[in-house]
Amino acid sequence: MQTFSLRNLGRLWVHLVLCAYAVIALFPIALILINSIKSRDAIFDNPLAFPTPASFSLIGFEKVLNNTNFILYFGNSLLVTLGSLLLIVLFGAMAGWALSEYKFRGNRLLTLYLALGIMIPIRLGTVSILQLVVSLNLINTRSALILVYTAQGLPLAVMILSEFIRQIPKELKDAARCDGVGEFKIFFQIILPLIRPAIATVAVFTMIPAWNDLWFPLILAPSDETKTVTLGVQQFIGQYVTDWNSVLAALSLAVIPILILYMLFSRQLIRGLTSGAVK
């Protein structure tokens, strides 16, 4: 009986800690969403209060949508994020398949090299990346951002996907080969469907840094035609006067798609994380 009580107490403590962490993580997002539909005076008077009929205002959204190229910035962020995500998942799964399925000379060395890519921040190579982008005439292009984010997310994707691919029974692949199925068909028709939870995990972990990044868009694509949402928000922030209604409205419009995608892929994400933990 005592053991049972201690076990319940331990579970309760874990849930309390997780709930506290969830509140801390979601509080800034909730604060942005709440204040984005309030007047400027109401934001400064009581930022924690919910909007009332007297304080409710959509002036920030009107300024963002009517007076700026926010739709263009949003499209740039969407294109860059989805483009890099597609390349990360495709090349990461291919590399993970090669490293886990085929034994060749330098296999472990290549795996170690990719692991170093996780430990070393890509921003340390900003100067070299900028020189390479300039030499390739890709400055102020979305392609430069897609390539950089692909290189940034590949090491983690390869590590996660290769570990999941190793858990697929070898008999399943051998049976397909005995039926005359080629390696490409095995990869696209058997391997990829079986590692969907891992792909969802990789997608979330690589999508959010690419969407929220300010560093590389500011350096590689600062022109008005290639600005991303995060960089576009900076135009409302001034040294002396900041249009907080527009800033909060733009941030809300940038956050909502990520929240929707997370809710759509949350089940696959949890399955991927728990499967990796069990294995």
C-alpha cells in the first residue's frame, strides 16, 4: 500500500512539473494573441487582461495587411520552410537508409561526421556561407535560405531517421527483394510509410527553427522581395517609437500557422518520440 502511494505521488509530481512547464512555454504565445486584439492603451494599462468590448481593436491587423507586404513575407516564409523541409526529409531518409542498410567502407566515419553537424552551430560558418552564396550569385534569393536550412537540418534528420529505419525487420526488406522489387521501390513504398512518426518528429524539429530564424534572412535575403515573416516584423520596431499593435498582430499571424501544423501532426510527433524512447 505504501509503495502504491509513493508511486502515485511520484506520478503526480511528474504531471505537476510538466503542467508547469507547459504553462511557462505557452504563456508568451497566449500573451501575444491576447494583446494583438487590444488597443495600444489597453496593452500598456493591463497586458495580462483579456480584451473587453471597450479595449477590443483590430487596428494592428489592418495596418499589417493593408500597409505592408505581409502576404509576400508570409509566402516567402512558407516557401522557404516547406522547401527546406521537403529536402531535409527526402535526403535525410535516403542518407539514413544508406547508412543503416548498406555496409561500406567509411560508414562509421560518415556517421560521426554527420553527428558533428548536430553539435556545431551552423552560424559559426556565417562568413563562409555568405561568401559561397555570393560566389554562386544566390544573394537575395529564397534558394539560398532553402539550401542553408537544408544543411542545418540534415544531420539531425539523418540521425533520427536512420535509427528508425534500423528497427524495420530485415525479413520485410528481404521478402520484397525476393519478389523482384527494386531498391527505390522498397525505399519509397515500404520504408517511408513505416517511418511516418519519425518523419513527423523531424518535420517539427526542423520546421520551427527555419520559420522563426532571423539571422540568415537578415544576412542572405534582406531585400523586400525575399523578406520572411520574422524579418518583416522588424520594420514595426523602431529605436524610439514601436508600433506594438502591428508587431503583435504580425507575430500572431506568424504563430498561428505553426500552432495549426503542430496540432495536426502532434499525434505523429508523440508516436515518434515515444517509439524512439522505447527503442
